[in-house]
Amino acid sequence: QTVVTQEPSFSVSPGGTVTLTCGLSSGSVSTSYFPSWYQQTPGQPPRTLISYTDTRSSGVPDRFSGSILGNKAALTITGAQAGDEADYYCVLYMGSGIWVFGGGTKLTVL
Amino acid sequence: QVQLVESGGGVVQPGGSLRLSCAASGFNFGSYDMHWVRQAPGKGLEWVAFIRYDGSKKYYGDSVKGRFTISRDNSKNMQYLHMNSLRAEDTAVYYCVRLKGYYFDHWGQGALVTVSS
């Protein structure tokens, strides 16, 4: 069974840049997996940040960007702010109607 | 605006059944594929099930296959998740989610299901 991998936690200083990644237990992530990224703060449903690898959703600041880095999908946050402290999830489309979420990354801004 | 409102959550005993509903509004429901995604307390998101816009195809995550059934009624702008043989590990907030192309673009607020004796 394919596992989607994310860093369990990450820390960034205010104003700093951080790159979160989304990989596969076996194989490489490509645009064919249609990677998307979601931000979730406590008690709230997820908010869509990025779709189709690098397309920002409406209202998402351009501090958030998506890409493929090496064999993983990546979410980069530049100029991190306190309000960016949240859990971040990626999800990949595996084909045949199956989606798989990564385990999520807890981002701390301090 | 797009709204997805879940209902039907609650406490159920292990082995029991429950049906979640999702009322959709603000868009042409019958044109969109829909999903259920869940989140156990303190845990990450888990994809549960997917139904095509016309109900012709249904897919399930391995952990619920054979126990859960997704359905929809386009005439009522509703989707459902029928959950049978519930286990403690099914305890979670269940989100109704709209699919746009290949990503989830709108999420409901979620419904809490607790499986406990």
C-alpha cells in the first residue's frame, strides 16, 4: 500500500522561508499525481492552498507556492508569519478514483 | 456561495450503524464529484470515499471498504455516508468535500462520529 510522506513537524522563524515536502514511500511524485495542499488550524476544516502542483487558490497570498522538487511535491512559504502556524496536508491522486493524504506537517513559527 | 452542511453525527456503539448527510447549496450539485474525508481526534486527514457526479462510480478507502456506502440524491442536493459495523477507530470528524477537477475546493464544517460503548 502506497504511503504519502510528509515531515511530521517543522519550525520556521518569523520572516523566514520553509519548504514542506510530500513524497511517496515508493516512487516519485510528479504532476500526474495532481498534488494539492491544505492548511488546517485547530477546530477548523482544512483550507485549500494549492492545486495542480502550483496553482494558488483564490485569496491565498503569493507567499505560498507549490512545486515539484526532485522526486517530491513541495510547498514553500516565504516571509512566514505567526498566522501561518498550522497543520499542512498534501494529497495525491493515485488513479482509479483513489486519493491518499500525507500524514501532515505541524508548522511552528517562532 | 458554496455551502456544505453535514448532519447525522453522534454516539454509536461498536458494531452499530449511522448515516451521515451532507446538504449542498450555492452550486450545481449534480455537476460535481463529491467525497467524504475524516479526521480522528488529534490525527491527520484520511480520505474515505468518492462518488461521481451522477452516482455511476463509487470508490472507498481500504479501511472502510465493505462497511461504508456513499450515495447521493441530486434531486435533493444531498450526499450520504452509510456506515455499518462501526469500530472505535472510526471515531472521527467526517467532512463533506467537493471535488473540482482533481482537488478538494470546498469543505463542510464536519460532523463528529463517536463509536463507544
